[in-house]
Amino acid sequence: MKSRAAMFMGPGTPLQLGELDLPSPRREEVLIRVKGAGVCRTDLRIFKGLEARPNIKLPMALGHENAGVVEEVGDEVVGLKKGDRVVVYATWGDGTCRYCREGKFSLCKNQEIPGQTTNGGYSEYLLVPSFKWLIKLETLDPVSASPLADAGTTSMGAVRKAASRFRPGSLVVVYGAGGVALYTIQILKALFSSIYVMAVSRSQARREAALRRGADVAVRPEELRSTVNSLSKGGIDVAFDVVGDEYSAQLLSSSLSSAGLLILVGLEGRTMVLPVFDTVVWEHQVIGSNYGTLNDLSDVVKLAEKGKLSINVRTYSLDEANDALVTLESGEVADTRLVITP
């Protein structure tokens, strides 16, 4: 099958329209007609050559936030048929390592990722190697569901790592107010309604978006310490750094409570500096959080179908894929995910 696609040719080179040759699905494989492919900052970093993928094969269609409609299935596929709406889990583990056996596919060293190591959803069709990587949609349309494949799942994965820390009145900070941060805020409020959530962003529009999505307060970075001091004598119980640069990690760590937890989610920086004395003496914990599990994706889909998780969507055609990347880099959108609709 021929599939029209926006192809990544190499760092800094505009995406070029072309065609992929896709085989008919065999065994567990599923061919989906892509209806929505989210445009993520990871796409932008790959496009600019800032996130090297050693096993990347060029040219390649970007797009790891994918949802669509089942077009054709292999003869060993269970539970799916032509016409079913699905969202695609984005990390395809090899199934042989200890992490895959625990359902932690994002930690598999031999993982394949659509749009990063193999062709993704900036294409009319996507061949998924197993039906096991697909979550069926009941009421959600694939366009609005596509960002859940990464941004939503990443948010749920991060929140789950901190679940045992939350108690009534816990002070939780979400640094950043882009798509992942807004999903994180909504998930926190949906699952732990008694905690107090502070959003932090330089952008007024993004702070306002965070408040609309459930944050109790939204402040500028320079206001973080004074606001924390006014809200809690102990400091931040859990901080989600959805930016992940040198400044954000250092600022958050300086306001953690004793035994406070800093979860690094964003990837905008290269290094981080933490105070050794405070980290050791007050037993701060710092962990990384990369993506989430299949259950995390399934659960964010359920929350979205119940109306507890949403974000605005702006669509672009395949011909406009370069425009979408330019718009994302500009930072001009707030409370909105950009989605390619092949």
C-alpha cells in the first residue's frame, strides 16, 4: 500500500512530502488509517538535531502521538476489527527483557518508537507491529485522543510515581504549563482532589490555562519561593519539573520539604545542579520519569472519556506539517496541542 507522508530527511531540513510502501498486516500486525498525529517537542528536537537517535533510519515519517481507525488486521489479531477507533501506545518493547516482562516498555533498550526509530504518524497509514500496542476508543474521536498517546501517558506515568506521597493538603508544584503540564494538573485533580496544586510558568497565557485546567494557583518562577513560604511551612511535597532545564531543577529543589520529591519530566536542559547539603541532610529524592505504561494510556483514555481530561486541539494537514513545527517552536500556543490530520 502507498501511504502519503511528510518525511524527515535530516536535521534542519524541511519535511518533504513523499510516499511510503507499507505491506499488508500479517499475524499480530494492524494497519491503521491515521486520523491524528500529535506534534510534540520531541518531534521538534529530532527535527533540529537536538535529540540524537542512534538507530534512526532516514528518510522517516515523524509522529509518535498517533490515533486512528483500524484499516486491516493480521490473522492473529484479537479484539479488533476494521473500523475500530484506536490510540497507539508509543514504545514498542522487544518483549524479552525484564522491563518488558514488568510492563515497563519505555525502559527496554531494544524498543522501537514510531516517528523516532521507525515510521510514525505523519503519514496516511501506520503499520503497528502488534494489536497489543493499541487501546480502543469508545467515545473519543482519534484527533483529540492522539495527544494522549504521549503527553497524557507521560503525565499519568509521572503522577503514578508520586501517588504514595499525596495526603490531604499536600503542596504539589507543576513547573511549566505546556501540554504535559496541563494534563498533569488535570490528572492530579481528578485522582487526588484534596491536594493543593501550584502551576509555574513565565507566560501569563499559560498560567491562565493552568488555572482553567484546575490549578489552585499559578505564579511566575520568581514568585515560587515566596508563594511556597506563604502556603506551607514545610515546603513542596512533590514537584513535577515539566521543563527540565538547569534553572527549573535548581529552583524547585531549593523549596522542597524534608523528604520532598522532585520528578524530572521535561528535557529542555542538558545538566542540572543540586545543593549537596540540602539534598543529603533533608533527604530529598530526585527521579526521572520517562513515558508511562499501557495501563497509564488506558487510564488517561478513560479519564478523557469521562470528561475529566481534555485540551484544545489545532489541526494541520500533511502539507502544513512544517508550519506546525514552526508554530510549536514559537511557543505562541497555550492550552492547545497541535495535531497533524493526514
